[in-house]
Amino acid sequence: MEAFKNDHIEAYIYQQAKGGNRDSGDVYFLHAEEDYFICAIADGLGSGMVARQSAEVMPRILEEHHEESIEELLSRINEHMVQKRGAAVAIIKVDHVKHTIQHSCVGNVRLYIRQQDGKMLYPLPVMGYLSGRPQKMKTQEYVYQNGDLFFMHSDGVELRSPKAYLSQSCDPLTLSEMVRETVKPGDDATFIAGTLLL
């Protein structure tokens, strides 16, 4: 498991490839600037190398253009999916100045947020996947407080009760270790668990 920490974020990332495959069709990306943090998961359609070729479009775009809006980034990724298998992509961007977290997703990469008061947020993705065809984007924004927990995962991670896992976890490491125990070898699986700090 990989760890990512700074003054504003503490996050843990887990990834496994589908049994028998050397390459995972999932790719993740994390990047921090002084006033914002961005992270994303791309789940290439299918598995193995063909899926990875589609998923790897996402980190290349975010590395070069992370200062842009989420919708601009998703549009750029979509443009580069022409003649590829395609990918589900979710991006979150945390603004440390405004204390907001923005999220947009096309496809079946899920995000859950547990706020300090115990309230759970389940931002809904846009159905489908990025394939080069015109695609509707939808960005949702929430104000966060110190200690809010977020969990983003590809469809290889199956949580029967996301609310129970997040409610029982006091920090992202505990959450990561609990979820990792449930991951089966039958699919590519990636998750990012993090806490937002003021």
C-alpha cells in the first residue's frame, strides 16, 4: 500500500491486478500543489495491457494540465480515447483555500465522503465511459471540514456497506486495511482512502 501525506491530506492507495495478469487495467494519480490537491482513478475497459493503454491516458493529461477544471480535464482525456477501448474515470479536486472538494466521474468508479457529523455523501457518476464520443460531464462540489474522510474505488472493490466501513474507521489507514481484507483476486482493484485536514 502506498502512502501520501502533506499538511492538507493523508491518503493511502491500494492496487492489485486481476489474477493471472501482470498489468492492472486500473491507473491512479495523485498530485499536490500549495493550494490544491487532485487525485483520480481510471478503470480501462477489459483487463490487462489493452485496458491499461486506455487508463494510462488519464495520468498523462493530469500531469500536464492539473491546474484546469475537472470538466476540462475529462474532456481532454475523452479526446485521447479515440481508437482506444475506453475507460471509466473519476477525478476529485480539493481546494485548500475555499475548503471545497469537487468531484466528477464518467463510469463506475465510486466516491464516498463521510463528514465529521457522520453524514455520508454519495456523489452520483455519469453513466457510460470515456471513448472519444461526445460525453456529458457533471461536477459536484461540497464544503469539507477537518477530518472528513473520502474513499474512491474502481469496480474491482466491492463494498456491501460503504457507510458501515467509513463509519467504523477513525482514519484512512484503518479504512484501507479493513477494505483490503475484502478485495478478491478476480478483477483489477484500486482504491484511494484519504482524510482532509485544515
